[in-house]
Amino acid sequence: SLFTQGMVCHETYKDENNNWLSPDEIEKINNKIVQKKDKNKEVKVGPSESMSKSKKNVVDPEFIIENYGADSVRLFILSDSPPEKDVQWSEQGMVSSYKFIQKLWLLHTEIKRDILIENKELIDEEIEKFTNQLISKFTYNLDKFNYNVIIANMYETYNYLINYIKTKKKIKNLKENYRKILICFCPIIPHFSYECLKDLELSTDLKWPDFDKSVLSEEKINFVIQINGKKRAILNEKKDITETILLEKLKKDKIVNKYISKKEIRKIIFVKNRLINILINE
């Protein structure tokens, strides 16, 4: 199918004679936009428009790539907004994307240190579950062109892993799960991902990872407990629990039991994996 991407936009600038100025010809001093060649001459700032050579509101891609790297440019453009909408070019946004990739590299060095630890014994189910959920999210969002959502998934992954490696050590299946995570990152930041894979001496002949659907769902969910239509408690229980078992657990719960103890139950409304409403005679 054909997909049309939005334009990359930038502010426009003019001098006192209404001649167009490029971003390289202006600078900001004390909250004022002035010309670099004559700082006494202020610049007229126009609306953000699609980049155009005639209006000079363009940035040199070679300069940007040389200073920030191609991956930073890709990350910024994809993270700024949904792909069908226009992207507002921002130097600050570029710097933020660059810094995030530096943070990912520092995270990589920490993970590599853990991977190289010998005598690893533990197979951790938590990292397996997180990785499967991540692959599922990336697969869905790539298929739907939700690139800005994928960037949010990447930030989520960074936050998870930076905390994970602080508490989990000698994890036998960390290397394989991290490999799958790096492959998921490839469509967004391919140079970084390949560099990390090579650094770990892993194959760069890549195939998109599969995910296990059986581990995607949460094992426990929050049930809303209502008495005569009023919420009285939230109970965290196993998914797909039956009405009978849930009712037995409620009778042993101190908070709920005070409402139903010695009361006649007229009717029970049970919505699987969501709520139970117990109707009693007051």
C-alpha cells in the first residue's frame, strides 16, 4: 500500500528588506533573533513552513549527520509526530535524540558487562515476558505505521532495562533477549543496533524475531468488587478466575466480608476478568 509522509517544516526568516535568510545566517541573543553578520539587525521570524530552498528554511543534512549521526536524525523525525503529519524541525529535538542514543550506548556497555559474567545460572521469566511483549508492540506498530509510538516503546525499554540490570545478575537468557531487542531497534536506529550486535559478536544476518502469544497477557488482573452497585474494593486475582472461586475469596476478604456477612445474597452479576456485583438485601 502507498503511504504519504508529512513534510519536514522549519521557521522562516527575513531581513529588513524582506530577503529570505537561512537558519545558518541567524542567531539568538538575549531572546532576540539577529543576523550573524550584523548583530544590530533584527530578523523577522515567519511561520513554520515546509522546507524550501527558495525560502532558505532548510538545514544541511550533511552537517546534521556529521554532528549528530544518521540514527539521531531518524530517531528525531520519527518521534516528533505521527508520520502522516508534518514534522516541526527543532535543534533541541535533535540534541535530545542524540543524547538518548548516548544513553542507550552506556546501557549497552552495562548489559555487555553482565553478559560476559561467567557461571550464569538463572533463567529469568521476567525478561522473557518483557521481550515478547516488546516484539508484539513493535510488530503491530510497524505494520500500522505508528512510528512515534515505537519511539515511546524504545524509551519504555530503556527505562525497564536500566532498572533491570541493577537488580538482576548472572541471568543466563539476558544475551538472547537483548539480541531480540536490538533487532527490534534496527528499523529506527540501524547503525547503533548493528554496532551493538557486532560488539557482542552476534550475527548481523538478521531475521525479525517471533513472539510467544501465551506470555503476552497478564497473569493477574484487578477485579472491581461492587456491593449493590457501589464499588467497595479492588481485588488482584488470576485471570479467568471463575465466579465461584472469586466469591469464596471475597468471603475471606475482611473489607468485603463486612458488607456481605450474615446478609442474604439476592443476585450476583459477574463479568469475566472485569467485575463482580453482589446484590444483597440490606
